[in-house]
Amino acid sequence: MNAVAAQAPVAEELARIAGSHALIKDDNLETYRVDGMVPAAVVMPESVEQVAEVLRFANAEKLVVVPAGGFTQQQTGRVPERIDVVLSTTRLAGIQHYDAGDLTIGAAAGTTLAQLDAALAANGQFLPVDVMMPERATIGGVLASAAHGPLKHGYGGVRDFCIGVTFVTGDGRVAKGGGRVVKNVAGYDLMKLMIGSYGSLGVIASANFKVFPRPGNKTGTSTFVLEFPSLREAMQFRDKLRASALTPICCEIVSPRASEYLSEKQGTAREVEEIEPGSFSMKSASANRAWQILLRATGSERVLERYRRELGGKEVRGREESELWRRVANFQAGVVDRHRNAMLMAVSLPPTAAENAIVAAEKAGLDNNLLAPTIGRVAVGAMVMAFVPLSVDPPSAMQFANAASAFRATLPRDASAVVLRCPQEAKAYFDVWGTSPTDLGLMRAVKRALDPNNILNRGRFVV
Amino acid sequence: MRFSSFIRKLKKIAGRDAVLDRSEDLMLYEYDGGIQTASPQVVFFPQTTEQVCRAVKLANEAEVAIVPRGAGTGLSGGALARQGGLVLAFSRMNRILEIDPDNQRAIVQPGVVNLDLSHAAAPYGLYFAPDPSSQKACTIGGNVANNSGGPHTLASGVTVNHVTGIEAVLPNGRVVEFGGKAADGCGYDLTGFFVGSEGTLGIATKITVKLMRLPESVATLLAIYNTIEEAANSVVAITAEGVTPAALELLDGWTLRTVEAATHAGYPMDSGAVLLIEVEGMREAVEDQAEAIRQVCRQQGAREVRRARDDHERQLLWAGRKNAFGAVGRISPSYYVQDGVIPRTRVPDTLRRIEEIGKKYSLTIGNIFHAGDGNLHPLILFDPRDADQTKRTLAAGKEILSYCVSVGGSITGEHGVGMEKNEIMGLLFSDDDLDVMQRLHDAFNPASTLNPQKMFPSTRSCREIAASPVLTQAVIEGNRPGAQV
């Protein structure tokens, strides 16, 4: 059965379930393309019951479903075998409960981070998830991709503050794990399964979080920009910091190349400026050659005074400070804006392996005519590495595959280096997920348990 | 395989002294820290992962149920052999395999005692954050099974927030690994899913945990109130103030007098309630927070806010809290401890409700709990020899948990479901929720050979009761009141 032939009856059935207004019209299906593949239908259910009904139908008909939020991270994953239905959570949105006194909030999956943040800000609270494009990124997408930003250093990831989740399994069962309270061990921790499963186990319908006092609300915040002539010295500083009593909420390393993507001009309508071959050394001489560590602290004036005393460095506060962190959080988008063909990798490793990994990424890049600007939560071992083409010629798919393989080969066994995005052509030459220390057979068993017909993101995830 | 032949083969794995099968020895393994009992038919003490595998495979051949057990300090019967069979006791698998101070990780065997790990990490300025009151005895393996908490998990999180990797033996004897030293990995987070699964998915044989840096400064405050309402309101106000203490514990007047009589911790005998509050971190931040908390407590009516002057005073205040259950044991033949959770704003009205429930059933209920995260531990005093009192105790316990659920809470915050609360899982979860959990259970443990009849209501696990002749011939269960909660 090809997708086109299936289109009409599928659309009819989806319209019956969710209403014809919940379907995207033919002309607009193009915009829901995933890795070049246009879905046969896009449906936007408005309730968890409708999600369940859509999935029961898809499961019975063995239609491949791609769950989607704000489409900020759909580039991640293997090229899909086929896509019959994109299930968009756009209309599954809104705050479901918010008790500021309890510091807990619940929202439907399609709620954007910006919407959630607006509600929390009114009470001087926040969710410490500072990922790119918060106006588009949804909480369902953040959970599915375990996305994180610089605040992961001080607050941990969504895994540490998602306290409940409701989702629909591949065969259309509505299930919930956890609840609305901050401490709870009743039943299996289904939140952990959903987080980082990239929509392969279920469609997240809503989630509950514990939230935190907003830094800078009752106390001040300050960011210290520390510069080092070499990576070695930056890492020595990191080690000193980890052994110290200081407890910054962010500790972000920015490689000299990466700082170009955080510059003032970034985000404006700037000309695409590729770096020419052979001009590398000259360019880098003129560019910022320092390794930076950005430390963000929060507390009373006497707390911040201690940071000043112990750290020195340039201090950034107020609007300039929030703008700086906005740019850091948007690093990936900044790279892609300038290099349509860039490859981005999320690297997780034991903190002591970070230095070698940064060096190895630069080498693997250069060996394949790519530069490797790096940023990341260097004290907890969560890095983002970009591989951008060095020449004006379109890079070949093999360059990315070779760079990724060479880089991965240098990592310790329990590290992972997931390709968040790369040119689609390159995906044919290597595995975007890389290896996992976690048992593959059990992961398959878990997938079968929740998505028996393998309709959710078929072929796109690790299993 | 005959049972005697099973025992004989078991003795060959690690020697005769690694097996207990005489009834007087087995009696020690029919209890945990709760009020239920169930006796195993045999106990095996493995020393290596390989021995665990061999025992598991042997048990499968003999169709004998397997129950892993740490120190047996659990409170929900998770480590009891409900269906009889083989208990794997991990007290000899207690080595700290590695402390990696640079990555702030430790790799331990499951039988390592919680506090021993923190002691071993202390020379590096590190510690293991989850600190159940039983931390002098309980094991990391047990902490993993129950996703254990403790007073200091308010700020730093429960066990799952501190585990990054697990090696486990599956019910079929296969050894699997999840995660490692890296905090995140690619693929499903089976490490996170495994933690808190109460020994129903697999047997952890090696655990990689995070170690945290010891704080530079700690302030321990004791806020003293004439009434429990003022103490409860202070909990709400401290949360609203945006201060996150490292620990925030509430003891009501009855409990603190009982504790004081036993431990002489320095609690005031004439007060209605106290809050034991700890803040930790950078010196300057600790001073700021201690001051903010002092002010909030005074505003809410605390008659006095004391601060421990030195480590000795601090240890004494905590000794009172951590030995509280023992102190209650001095004055009552038994007690039934609840583990309900409520939203923090509901602490005041929930305490009133618990008082009413105590009156309704004519029972004494003491309150001591992790107020900061709304995790209640009402202690219902009873005499297990008094059948009627026991019945009322169980009914009161269920009513308290029902109330917790009705205000948006949970039936267990850190003690687990086990065989104590499995029948009331329906208060929280729908049939569909439980079906999905059961499917996941079956993906790991399809024949329920590992820790059977736990966590899920019995109505849905009928199929697993149709067990082997070996199992049914010697199921010894429920010889104490309360076994059929």
C-alpha cells in the first residue's frame, strides 16, 4: 500500500475522530516534512481521548505515526521508513493546574516553554529548561528529546523534575505515571521511560513538573565571563571550581570557534559567511582565540561578592546577562542559521572525559574539512558539538559520517554522541544514534511492550 | 527438580555456609521493618554477579520464586518472600568497587551499606546524598529497589536522581547493563526506570552512583511551636518564600516527647510541635537562608528558633529524628507507619484530618515527617495481639492514605508499595495505567519468578499464583496480624 493511495480513507477517518478542522490541508502538508518525507496526513487532536482514538486506528491499520510538537527537533533520528500520519500536539495545549504554593505545575504536551514560563514568571517561579526556541519548543518535545540547556548544570535535567506524565501507547492505551506531588514512588517510573524516548514509546499528552524560585526574583544573578588562553587552562579552572564551595547555576564552556555564534551580530539578518579553505589560520588569528567559561551565580549581594572575589573576570548583569544566556541556549539554532549543512551532536560523558572529547572533535573535524565549535555543561559532562563545513563547496555526506565515526571512536564506552541534526544524505552512511551502554535487547522488549505494532516513529529511534 | 536437590546444588555455588535452610535460621528472614511477615524456604548469600546468575538459573529450573534482599529495613514487605522460595541476601556482596572523585561517582555492589559509602567518600570531600533514617543499616541495592529518600532529599533528590548506571541480572539469568558514569545516554533510560521497581524487574548487582560535594557550611535550626498548626503553616510559608532547605522535618508534640525521653536530643518537652530545618551550601548563602527561615518561623508564631552551635548539637538534633521510630518502639508493642504524600500547602488540613481519624478509631497517632516535600509518616500505635485494635489500625491507615490521594497526593513517598499497599494501587492508578505497567513488568519478568505478588493488586496477578508444586507445598505467610493488608 503506498502512502498516496492510503491518503483519502486515512484522512476521512482522522476527520471523523478529531473533526475536519483538525486536519492539515494537502497544500500545507509540505511544511510537516521530516527528512524530506511528506506525511500522508497531519492531525491535531485536542484531547487525550482523541489521541488514543487516532492511535488505535493507526495501530489497527498499521499506519506509521510521527508525534510532533513545535518541530524544533524533528531533524533528530534515522530517516523514517515511511510516514503516514503526523500527530501534532499543537492543539493539546494549556496549563492544567498550577499551585504556586506547592511549586508544581501541570500542562498539556503542546504547551510551549514560553507559555509555561509566562505563567510561572507571574509568581516569581520558573522551570529550569533553557532550550532553543522556547516560543516553539513544547513540553512534550522537551521530554521526548530530553532536551536541556545551560541550567542543567545547577538544576539537573527534565528527568530530575518531571513528576508525572500521561501518555498514549502505540496501541492507543492512555496511561499515567507519577502524579502531582514532588515525592512519589508508587508504581513504575514511567516518566523516565518517556524522557529521551523520542516519541517511540508513546505520545505524551501532558506532564507535571516541580518548579523552582526564579533566579533574580528575590535575589540577584550575575554572570562571570572567564577567559583562558588554552583548553587545558579552562579545564584546570573547571576542576578547581568543582572542588570549591561555589555553587553556580550554570557553568558553560565556549570554545573560541563557538563564541562566534554567540556574538552580537548573531540572530540579525547577517550575510552567510562561510570560512574559506586555506584562510583558516588567518581567520582564527583575527577571531577570538580565548576559551571561555561562563559562570552564572544567584544569591544575595554578599553571595555574589564572594564570586567576584574568588573568580574575577568580566561580570555581566541585567539585560546583557539574559541576552548572553539566550544566545547560549540558541547556539544550535545559531549554527544552523549560518550553516544549513552543519552537523550537531549532543555528547554525554563522564566529566573527566570532556577535555579529550573536545580535542578529539576538533581533530576529527579538521581531518574531514570541518570546524568543531563546542559549548556545553562541561562540569557535568553534557556538551553540544557542531561540525561545520570549512570550505565553500558543499560538503560530502561522507565527511560528516567519517568525522562522527572518528570522534566517537575516541570516547569512553559509557559515553554517547547523538547526532541531533545533519544533512539528510549523510544519514545513509552512519548511525545517528551511535552506541549505547544500555542493553539493546531489553530496549527492544520495552518498545514491543508499549508499541507492539511498531507504528511510532518506525525506524527512526535506536530500536 | 526436587527441592532437596535444588538446595544441594545451591550449596555447590558458593559453599555450604552461603546457604541457610533450617527453619530457625529462616525465621530471621521472615521480617522486614514493617508489620508483615512471610518466610522463605532457603536463603542464599552470593558474592559475585556470576553466583547470582547461577542461583537464578537454578531457581528457574526448580521453579522456585526469587526475592532479592538487602538489609531488610524496608517497610512495605518488598524483600519478603511472599510466595516462599529463595531469598538472595546481599550482605556478602558489599564491596565498594571504585570511588572516582574526579567524576564524582562510585561503583558499588548492592550490599554496601548506605552510610558506609558516605564514610568512604568523605576523605574526598564527597558523600552519597540519599539518607534514609535506616542509613546505618540499609543497603544501596535496597535504596535502588525502593528509590529511597530521607530527610536530605528535599534539596538534593531521591535515589533515582543519584544513580547513573546499573548492572542487573534478569529473571532469566542474563546479565544486562544500563548507563554508566555518564549522566545521560542514548536510548531508553532503563537506569531511571529500574530504580524504584522494587525488585520486580531484575536484580541489581553493580550500581554506579553520583557523589555530591560536602557542603562548606551547614545550619541546623529547631523552630519550637506551641501548636502544630503554626508549625504546619510555617512549612507552607517557607516553601512560598522560595527557600529550599536541605531538610525540613516536623515532629508533633507527642512524638517529640517520646523521642526526647529516649534520646535526650534537647527537644522541648512542653511544645506542640517542632520543625527541624537544615540549610547547607556556601557559607554566605547558608547565613541568608537561615535568617530568612528564622524570620518566617517567627512570623508564623514560633516561640523560639534555636540554632545548633556546633556539630555535636547538630548530630544530637538529628539523632532524635533518625531514632524516632525506635523511640516509639519503646512505648508501644508495635506501630504501623504510613508513607502518604500530599501537596505541601495541604499539610495543615491533613494533620487535622489525621487527628480526626485517630479519634474515630480510638488510636494514638504520632506525626513525624518530611514536611518540606509533603511526605507524611503518621505512626499508628497498636498491639498486634489485640485483633480488634489491629483491624482499626489498618482501617485508619487506609483512611489516611485515601485522604492523601483525595487532595492530589500519593500512597507512598519513599517506602514503596511492596505487599503492603499493592491492593490499594487502584486509588492512584486506573486499570489501563496498571495494564501498561504490567506489560513493562512482563517484558523483564514474564513468568513473575522474581519477587512475585508485589506492587500489583492481586486481582490482576491471579495467573502467577498458579505456581509450581515446590512453591505451594511450603508457603508460610501471614502468621502475624497485618499480613493481609
